[in-house]
Amino acid sequence: MKKILFASTALVASAGIAAAEVSFSGEAGFGFVYTDGAADEWAPDYYTTLSVAMRGETDGGLSFGADFDITMDGGATAVGDTEVFIEGGFGNLSVGAVGSAVDDTLGLSDIGYSGLGVDNVAEALIDAADVGNIMYKGTFGDFGVALSYDMNGTEQFSIAATYAMGDYNFGLGYDDIADGSSTIHVKAGGAIADFAVNALYSRNSDNDITAYGLHAAYTMGAATVSAAYSEVDVAGASADAWGLGVAYDLGGGASVNAGVGEVGGVTVADLGIIMTF
């Protein structure tokens, strides 16, 4: 899943339009990642992301805007996740690097500092169909819907529907894939007091692939302890992953995160600090 960026600094101006705003938010992290059997089992990890959000509104109340990220990860810098949108009572219509509706709506949380790759096993079928350059999203009371389409190249179609009922959430997704196959996704989750759990199931019958995962978390004051298990089965051959993680909120937008687990039979671990701005 994508990392969430929290606080922002805004520059506000008006030039013949109802309102215009350019805001900046960011995230940075540094730590260490362990992979058993690698040439360098412990390796340093660092990244920075600057997110730019541009917002405006017409005299008639129609909202419009654009977003993009500038990311430096391990020494490589790239500009990506560029989206342009219009929004109103009809919902939100966006074009650009929007990905698939299922990936945007369904998925499981990361473990530890880097995620360890545990949730990626459960999301194997979601990631395989994560393409799209036009998306519609709408909210109707407790229901939400997202539809995406890749108009250039794959012509893949994705749709996701969600329903929230108090502290519980449910989701259904469908991916029509370029190879002629299709995938169905089901997600459910809920929270009771300080305990939260989410489960995901995906099935591509045409290619005989099944993936599923479970993520649970318990919050005690500033600390959150999490556990996850994932498995993917391809025509009878399976691979699984599990992980345990802890995050401690230092306040001010910083947290210390650590995790340990096993992905495809390989022991992995990490330790680092994540800072949001």
C-alpha cells in the first residue's frame, strides 16, 4: 500500500478565480533492512517524498486540481503519481497515473518500517492488474464506488465497491485483465475498541491463482503491535509470508517502526524511523 502523507504547508493565492491553493506535504524515512542470505544481510534504507497538491474552485462551485510526487528512494529521484481531476456533486473524475480502482480502494496495511513484503503476497493479484489512466470515484452515503480504465495499451478495466457500517467495512472488486482473464476480490474488516482486523481474498479462476491475507493490529497508547499472514497459490504451488511489527508514535509526525517475518521462506526484518511533514 502507498504511505500516507499527513501535515501540509499551503500557499494561497487568487487570480480571477474563486479560490486557488498549492500545498506541500512530505514523508521521509531512514533505517536498516535485513534479508537472510543476501550479500549484505543488513542494508541501510532511506527515502524522501515531497507531495504537491494544487486545488482550485470555479465560480460555479466545481473543484479542480492536480497532484504529483517527487521521490528520492535509495539515491534515485523520480517524479510520479501525477493526477489531474475535476470534482463536484457527481463525484471525482481523474486522469493520469491513477492505477486500478481495486488497488486504490482495497488492500492490507504494511508491517514494520518497510512493509517487509508480507502484504504484497496477499496483494499479488491486485498488483498484477494495477494499471489505469482514467478513474471515477463516487460516495453515496455509506457506499463508495470506483471505476478505472487503461485507455492506452492494455485496455484493462477495474471496479470496486465499498460499504462502511460503523466500525466495520466491506469491499468487492473486479479486474478485467488484458490476457483475457478476470479476478474477483473480497475484503472485510472491523475495529473493536483498540483492536482492528482486515482480511483480503482474491481469485483468478482462469489462471488458477488464489491469494489471501489477514492483518491485525492492537493499539496501546502510543504503541501499535501488528501481525499479518499472507499466501498465494498458483496452480497448486503455494508461497506464504508472515510478519510481526511494532510502531511507536514519538509525536510531532515521527514514529519508530520495526518488524520481523518470513517471506517465501526467507527471513526478513527492519528497523527505522518514519517522519511526516
